[in-house]
Amino acid sequence: MPIPFHDNEDIDELGAAAFLHVEAPSQNNAQRYGALLFLNARGEPLEFAYNRVELIGNALWRPADRAVAAVRRLAATLFQAVTLTPTLLLCRADTVPPYLFGPEGQIELQFPVGRVATAAEAVGYSPREAQVSLETADRDGELIQTHVFWTPEAPVDRAADLFTRISRRGLVLEPFERAGKGLREVYGDPLGTAP
Amino acid sequence: MSEHWWRQKNQPRPTGMLSRLISPGDENDPPAALLRLPPVLAAGRPGHYLESLDQPAFTRDYRSEGYSMDTPEEHLGYTLLWPARSVDLRGLFLRFFAGVPGERRAGVGMDEDPDRTDDSAQRRPVKRDDLALRLFARLETPPEALLRASGPLEWPGSFFPYQQIGIGALVHSSHLLLGDEMGLGKTIQALAALRLLLHVREIEQALIVAPASLLQQWRQEILRWAPDLRVIVVNGPVDQRVWQWQYRAHVTLVSYDTLRADFTSSPSCGPRRTRWGVVVLDEAQRIKNASTDVARACKRLSRRRSWALTGTPLENSVEDVVSILEFVAGGSDPGPAPRTGLSLRASLSEYQLRRRKSGVLQDLPPKIVTDLTLELTPAQRRAYDRAENEGLSTLLNGAEILIENILALINQLKQICNFAPAGGASSKMEDLLSRMEELSANQQKALVFTQYTSDLSGARRIARELSRFNPLVYTGEMSLAKRAETVDRFRSEDGRRVLILSLKAGGQGLNLQNASYVFHFDRGWNPAVERQAEDRAHRLGQVSAVNVYRYIMAGTIEQRIDEILKSKIDLFEQMVEDASIDPERLLSKRDLLALFGLG
């Protein structure tokens, strides 16, 4: 039996944060790659699901809808695949549309979903989303202004505690890079070398 | 696979055309024929399934038991569930913690060394092309993030770049002498490396051996820098120590003396009942004499990694270093035996990581050392000359000149240099009083080191003379608790302007950056010990220049000792810093006689 750390119970109590990461190899590429990475409040990986889909080839679909449909399908298959139940879900606002999740969205989740964007990024958001701004560490450890658009509402209770913990520990943006590295480990060349 | 936490609502779909899902890990996409099969028939083909969002047919998962390392060829699933953190993933972390200068065994991992055993688990061989294991490693928290103050481990402060290098070297090294100059944060580097290794389950238990006076400081540093670790201090009566050794803590702290007492011939004695992941020797010069029981006990501890921490690996002779390197090179996976003589430097460069303040801490305020050469007061001079003449006469008239007698005479003369035996006149004290007046007026604090503790010429006498500055005294005669309390009071109470320390008890390990003036009231024999003492103030966290004053009485034994000290500094510089020599042990009987113009 390993010797438990003093904060093990706290960490377990808070559950897992899920990070949904979606990538397109290039603008005209017909594939979308997705990963769902579960981390505990200490940033330790718990589960990693991955998949890729091809965009629908039907000419009746508008390009934007094809892309959204692909993200939806990726998310659904990843949710289907994983075994853990997250306390909250984070995704990048530039890859996941505001109306995908939530009560009004195509996929309904039973916990808060936060779409993350740095202050420098221009992204759309829905008025139904609750916007929260915070400072969190970027890939170099520098604190930067970041927005999180929550649906159906900002986290409370355990989810709020978990989010506070991961944001304090620089785990709001960094896990998406990790998930990207994981996708490259699986798929290699099509995604290039850097997230 | 349940949908209890997510639900997909009905979506309009274009007739007859859906996205095609592709199984990962396959070289080729699923055969077109397979795609036309109903989902239920597609099930059972590892890695393949048909697209149907309402009824996906995942065929392979590892969810019920976690991932099995024994079946690396079956990693074509879509989800990878981390095994319990107790499962040994050692090697993955190290392999990706690469490129750190000072690393000695980069790449040692499960691939290269499948038969190594852990203190907790048996490692299993893996194939480098195993996708799941590559993912396990790739998805761990990046090492650079782990070392950030704003990272997942929430360090209470930031590490300097040279400290990150030191931590990396420790993480990678089974055998390392961290010989950084005093004040560069060896304790913090060792603690950080320990915490990282414990978190990635590279090790389960560590033993830290330190001087008794530093155990509480270690404990406090662990509470601050690694609050998640379980710590036990082994001390107290024997019956308490028996269960303390059995307590399963991440870090066990013990003094050299307790280790020596508890290390018996029985393999089941406290220190020997555990195979330590790391044994850390703080102030490792304590084992410089290889023939002592404590040195032998340290070297016989069962361990995978051996780290020695000391800013002064060489105090007197090259044998000091050899004994320390014997410990460092030992363990379950021993390194090359340390060489002696002219080849010692090669061994040092193999095992030692040493940085100097001047090289890595441009921002650390300077240390300004000033020799204060004073004349004895007339009363001191009379007493001194009389004692020297009588002592020499006794020495020369004896049948044999014994070293003990020479040392006794030197001690007598040095104490007269501090205070006249009759009346207590003291040039040093006069000077110190005037300087303290000025320092106190400027709200400064000072440390005064002395070799002696007595009421007549040592720490207590100095304290009495400096009573108007609310002095505190720190000597080896005090209990460890009292010593810790004294340090706390000096740090926290503004009115305490001066701390008087015996060189032996207070010269190591203490952090006293709130003082920026250091006085050596008298001189010891060892320049390394003096430097250590000065670096209680001149270390990380110091914001002012540190002024060091060394009292030397003109025309006395102190002036002659000073010359010897300077030659010993030369030895240290040449041997430890950057060169190799094979000097004879200093301070032979001949040297001592030469102090009096004899021999």
C-alpha cells in the first residue's frame, strides 16, 4: 500500500475535471481530432479518451455546420467511451460553439461546462453563458487574463472548489496542451509537431 | 459507457449520410464492408466500430480493471484509464524529465532496466513502441509545470534556475554529492526533488540524516515546501524510537547520533528494516572520518539512492571527501568506487554538483570580510606573555612534547585574547561594544560567533557585556527545543539586537538572514566552519550586504593561526572548487610546534 499524501482525501473528494480538446489539422482538412482528458485537482491524469471523425461530405451541409456536427460527434463518442464522471468540463471557446452544451444545447450535461478563452482571443459567446474572468498561468507559467463562459451557470459547491483549485495550480489552459500532445502521440503526422 | 451524466438530444440528420468514425491505432481505416454492417456485427473487432451515435459499438476498453501492462499489444482502445497511483509507472516520468544539465542516468526507465526492483513494486518490462505507455508518460504533468510556484504542486516560492538544475540532477541521480556553497538552498533543492520523486512514485520512503540541531528546521521546511508529505522525526527514548522507525512516513528524519545508536547488527533494527528510496545526508561532512560508527552505519543503510549535502566536503584533508564519496557511490545500484590521490578530483567531478554564489546568484548582496587587527590591552598583554612563557617552559622541560599540552596552551592564550583573566579587560569587547552601539541605533542585528561558551571568556561572558542590546545566546549546552525557541525569538523580536552563538552549535544549518553583521570574536581552526557560520546570514533571502568582522590580536597566537587558516582555504579552493592535489593532512604536530617557533 502506498503511503497516502496528506491531501489525498481532499483531492479525491473534488473529483475530476474533464478537458475536451478538439483539433483540425488544417483549414481544409476533412478530419477532426478530439480528446477528453480527465485530471484530478493536482493535475494528475486519470483517463484519456481520443477519437477522430471525418466531416460529413454532403453538399447539403454548410461548412460551419459540418464542423459543428463533427465536434458534437467527437464529444458524444468521447463521452460514451470514458468511464469516469467529471465534476466539471472545460473546453476551448474557439473550438466548441456556445450552444453545443447546456440545457438549450445539443448535448446536455449534468454539471457546469466552461468554455475557456484568453483575453487576447476573439470568440463568440451566448448571453445565456455566465462569464467569469480570472488570472491563470499560461504555458510559460506567466499569469494572463482568461475568460471562462459557463453554462448553465458558474460552478458552485464542489465544482467551484475544484475549479478554484485547478485555476490556482495553473491547470486551466495547460491541460489542453497536454491533450494535444496525447493526440499527436496517437495520430502522429497529420496533426504536426506542436499543439 | 453509461449516459447518466450526459444526454444527447435528437438532432436532425441529413438523410443517408453520417460522419464516419475511424478507429485510432489502426494503420488503415475500417474496411468499407464493415461500415455497412449493423453495429452489433461490428462489435468484437478490436478497435473498429460503426458510426451510430445512438448505438455506438465500442469493442475494446480497459475500463473494468484499468490498463494492463502485460498486454501491450492490446492498446487499440479509445479510452485509457490510469491505473491506481500505486501501480509502478517509474521511468516514465524520468524519461520525459530529460535535458536537465547534471543528469547522469537520463533515459533509465522501464525499457532499459526491466529487472530493477522498487521498494514498493516490481517493475515490468515494456516496449518502447507501446502507445499506451507513451500516453501515460506524455500526459503526466510536464516537469517544467511541476516546478512552477503557480503549478500543481503549489510551491510556496519560486526556484532559481540553478536550483531547478540541482533538482533535476537529484531527480536523475542515484548518487549525488550536492556541494553547493552555503546559502544556495541545498535543503530546498533536496526537498523539491524528494517531493517530485514521491509524487511520481519513483520512491516510497526517504531517510534524512542531519545534525540534531537541524532536525526541527528540516521539519519546518518540509511543512512549508512539501506539506502533503508525511513526516516523522525519530528521537526520544528507545521505546518511542522503535515505533517511530516503523511508522510509514514519506520522510523519516533522524540525527546522526540517533542513527548510530539505533543501527545495530540486527537486520530488523529500525534503520535497517526499510529499504529506503533515498538516503539524504545533510551536513555530510559528519561522516568524513570513515572509521567512525556513524560513517559505517550511513554507508550500510539499504537504499536505492544516496545523496549527500554539504557546502564543505573538504574540511581538513582529502580523506574527508573520500569517505563522503564512499557513501554517495553506495546503494543497491552502486556507482564506481571513489578514487583516491590524484584521481580523487575525477571522482568528485563524477559525483559532485557544486555551484558558488558568485556564479549563480548575481543578485545576492555581497559579503564583505574585514579583519580587525587589534592590540591587546596592557592587562591582556601582561597575562598573555606570562602564560606563553610559562607554557613554553613547561612544554620544553617535559620529557615529551604532547599535542594535548600544546593545544591546551593555545586555548589558554586564545581565551586571554578574548578577556584578561583578571579584571576582564578586552580590546575585542571594547571594539564590539562601539560597533554594536552604531548597529543598534540603525536597527541592525548582529551575530557573534565564539569557540567558547564559558562565563569567563566565552558566549555567556560576551552576552553579559552586551546586555544592553538584549542578547540571546545559542550554545550546544541548550536543549534542541530551547535552541529552536532562541532562533525564533531572534527572528521575531525586534529588540533582540545580537545573537551570540557557539561556533560549533550555531555554525551550521540555521537561517538567520535578518542579521547582516557577523563577528568572529575568536578564530577556530577550520575556515570552512567559519564560512558556514558567516553564511547563516549570507544566504538566500538576505537583502543587505553582509559585513563579516574577524578579530585578530596582533602579536599573538591568533595572528599565527590566521596564517594557517589562509593556507587551509587555499587547499579547499584547489581541491573542491576546481583542481586536484594530494596534500598531507594539515596541522600536524610539527605545524603546532611551528606556531611557537619550535620544531
